[in-house]
Amino acid sequence: MANKKFTIDGREYSIYELSNEQIVRLVKENNVPSCDHDLLVEEIIRRFENDLCKRSGETADDVFVRFFSGFVNGRLSSKKYVAEMMCREHRYLQNEMFKVCLEFIKMLAENYENGRFDPRNEYATKTSKKIIDYFKGIDYPY
């Protein structure tokens, strides 16, 4: 399967090199032989199961964290744009997303206090500690 080649816009790709968008485009165009179409559908299912389906013992929260980690590790193109889009979500959802972010900041601050950081996440943990220290004494409504 890894050696199977597909041509898109004059360039040849192995199936593992194709983006999700390219695979969907090939399937929708329906101009590939049925055996190749089936191979593309199998790849869509494989990727979907790998990225979005629970694995043994995982919760929906675990799946989200795994997917989000993968997203920021190579698929994210603009932090600002993602933040802007999050701010366009329903106001209740904005509030809930903020609470998740706040919990993340609190836990990163705890990691800093307990020395659980290294140069790769020192900025995040140290800055989180400063944020939490700044807001000490303010009651959180949840």
C-alpha cells in the first residue's frame, strides 16, 4: 500500500503523503479506478480511527487531548486565527473553553512550582505561574 502512487495536479504522491483534503478530493472526483477508490476509503477510515476514535480505556476527553496535541504539532498554521475562531463560537462554549484553558494554566503553574518542567515548556509553566500569582484571591465561579 505505501508504494501506491496517486497523481494530483501533475505531482505523484504515495498514499501516506496525501493530506486528508487530497484524499477526499480524489474520492469525490471519482476518476480513480475502483480498486484505488477502495484503497483511499480504507485510508480515510484508518486515519479517522487513528485520530478520532477511542482506543482501549480512553475517554472522549483522552481522544480530544490526543487529537489536539496532533493538531498543534504540525497542523496548526495560526494560533491567532484559531483563537479568533474560538471567540466566534457560542458564548456558552466560549465560557466552557475558557474554563478548560484556565485549568490548564493552573496545572502548568503547579508544574512550575514542583519543578516539573524543562527548557521545552519552561516559558509556559513560568508564565502560567505568574498569571496565577497575579490573580490570587479572586474567586473562580466554578
